[in-house]
Amino acid sequence: MAEVMGEATYVGHHPKKIALLFAAMRKFAGELVQAGWTVDYIRLNDTENSGSLIGEIERAMARHNAADVVSTLAGEWRVRDEIAQASDALPDDRFVATEEEFAKWAEGRKELRMEFFYRNMRRKTGLLMDGDRPIGGKWNFDADNRKAAAPDLFMPAPLRHPPDEITRDVLDLVTERFGDHFGDLEPFWFATDRSGAEAAATHFIEHALPKFGDYQDAMLSGEHFLYHSVVSIYLNIGLLEPLHLCAMAERAYHQGDAPLNAVEGFIRQIIGWREYIRGIYFWSGRDYTQSNFLGASRDLPGFYWTADTDMACVREAVSQTKSEAYAHHIQRLMVTGNFAMIAGVAPAHVHEWYLAVYADAFEWVEAPNVIGMSQFADGGVLASKPYASSGAYINRMSDYCGSCHYVVTDRTGEKACPFNALYWDFLDRNRPKLGKNQRLGLAYRNWDRMDGEDQDALRTKAAETLGALDRGDRI
């Protein structure tokens, strides 16, 4: 096992993410030694550390006079290509579906919609099934999971783990070597071993799962977690197992401790969305991250790194990301992702930002969520429509707009919410590629019903906002 600079810096990963991985690696190595394994562990500051995975594999082969290397199949194309020359690969057992299983499901389909793949996973696992039928008579209870949250709700907090000596040593190393990366290292509260991760999962099941379904799309100022599990950071590095997590949630339903809409929604995220996203990533091939269906080319605005913006929703999401290395899926999709798409930011820039700033982001899971779902850069391979919206959606699902510098109901004028004109301008300028999308039919009919002066005013306002972005002006 090796801590290498190349993996820590191929994007400027959030310091919390680097600390999580290094501390978890060191503890896992210790567990292996206690179990009787011989572990060759290279620390980042070892003087002869080559700085790359392949370099450390080659050095280890020389040290041990090894003829062959066996590894788990790497979870992203970049690493597979790097170590393929020196490795025989075994399957990655952190997932329910194999890559071959997904490819077989995808073969010959005109549309690769998650919902149908998810139903296959339900049948395969038997989760929330009554024979061949879904419990409750429906596969999906998402329509029940779109409530806006009120600030007087009781909000549970994720389980926090004070750093122990091993973690503290890693924090000192990360402070020294990665202090210039975006993000706050302290306070650091992530679990860094399996027992801590399982305790965090149990805490979520007992304290937050019952309300998770109702409020999973809600956003509130100052509330970073609401009823979300915040266990993807552990699941994606192998400290938790997907079917074990799902079984915990299913048991809560059968024991009457959590409603079906919450449990189904949580299980769908794991055996539905997570498995589907990984399938899309490998099925789409190595060039997926270069997809740019809409031809977007704008640079990522500076406030994605500084939170220096008058837009309360974006400021809240970026500030939270900086402090926690976490934001929930609606903040990522409908605030930072939505703004980037309607502003015409190059999807490769958006992809790199998401990969860098979130502790649960690895390319197999992050790239399809950004390239496909958030930016519609794959042209509809993943999503059936672009997830673009004006400020109205954000106002409906959050309390951000009430304290914003801008007026969410204004479409033009000095105080108009920037999302509003950019949304309509996005539809207008991309009509040659999006105009025939059936799910956008109502939006285009509404645009066509506007008189010419209103349309021109929206175009002018959007151009002013985009010009300010290009100049680096504060918006």
C-alpha cells in the first residue's frame, strides 16, 4: 500500500478527503498486520517514495523479487491504465452489479434509464420485495420525497469521530503538504475505520432515516446535512458494504422504525443510482469526461473557489463545501451544477471541480453525475433532459432566497435573480439541440408565448450577467 503524491494531486483534492484516505489506509494496514498479513506500506514522506502508483509497484517488485502483481481491478480508467502493465486484476466486490452485467442490460436499449436498471437490482437482491412484486405496490416513492424543510425542524447531526493519534499524525502531514488546497481541514470528524463507519451508519438509521425521504431534496441555510446519511464517503472507499447498508434500512422498515418512502429512497440511491452510475461510467468508455454536447466553453467562475458571490444559494453551497467537503445531491445538482450549465461553463472544468472538492468524489461516481446528470454534456445518455431551472425551484426547496441580495421573482432589472434570465437564455441559445426534447416542451411553449420585448430583455440581462462572469466581476 502506498501514499503517493500523484494520487493526492492529479486534481487539488480537498484536504479532508486526503486525510480521510491516508488515515483509513494506515488503519487498514494495521488491521491486516494484526490478522497475520505481511504489509509493505509506503508513507508519503518516505524519502524514496517515487510519487506514483506504478513507481511504487515497480519498487516493491524489486524489493521482494516478485514475478507478478495481483491487485483489485481499479475503480477508474486513469488508474487502470496506469497499473495495467504490472498487474493481474481481481474483481472489485464493493458493488452489486458487475460491469458485464450492466453492459448486458444496456445492450440494444434506446434509452438507459436508471429506473429500469434499479428494478433489476431489486429483483436480484430481493430488497423490499414481496415475491416478484415490490412492497407497497410501487417501485419508486420519489413523488413523496420532495417536501421543503422548515427551519424549526429538529435536525439530527451525523456521528462525529474525534481524531485519534493515527489520524492526528495524518492531519499534521496534510497541513504541511497540502495546505494550499481548497478546503478546511479542521475540524476533522470523519470515521477512518470500519467500526467507526458502521457506527455512523447505525446513527443515521436510528436518528435520520425516518425523515430522510420527506426532506431529501430540501435545503436550509446553515443546515449542512439535514436528514442525509453522509455515509457515501465511507461506502465509496470500502469501509461500508452496500448490501449491508441496505439490509439495515430494510430492517428499520420491517420493524416499523422508518416509513417505506424513506427506506425505498435510501435503498434506491445505493443499489439503483450508485450501481447505475458506475455502469454508465465504464460502459461509456475512457473519453466520457470529454463529452460536451452543448458546446459550453466558459471558464469556471472564481466564486466556486471563494464563495464570494451575492447569490445566497451558491454562496451557501460553496461555503459548506469548503468547510465540510460535502454538499447533498440537490445542492450539487440544482445550485452549483445548474448555475454552471445555464451559464455555459465548460463541463470538463465543472467535472474537475466536483472531483476535487468532495470527499466522496471518485471519477467512476462523480463523472456521470456531473457530465451526464448535472451538465447534460453526454447529450442524454444518462438524463432524459437537462436539469436546468430558474430561481423558482431553489426558492421552493430552500430558504436561501429570503436572505439573498437578489429578488427571486424578478427576471430583469438590477436586483433580478441571475438564475432567471440565464435559464431562459440557456433554453433559447440551445434550442437547435434541445428544442425537440419532449420533457422541455412546456418550457419552450412558455418562451414562445412571451412577446418579443420580454424575450429581448431576458437575452440582454443574461448577456450582462455572462459578461460580468467573463470579466470576473462580483455577481
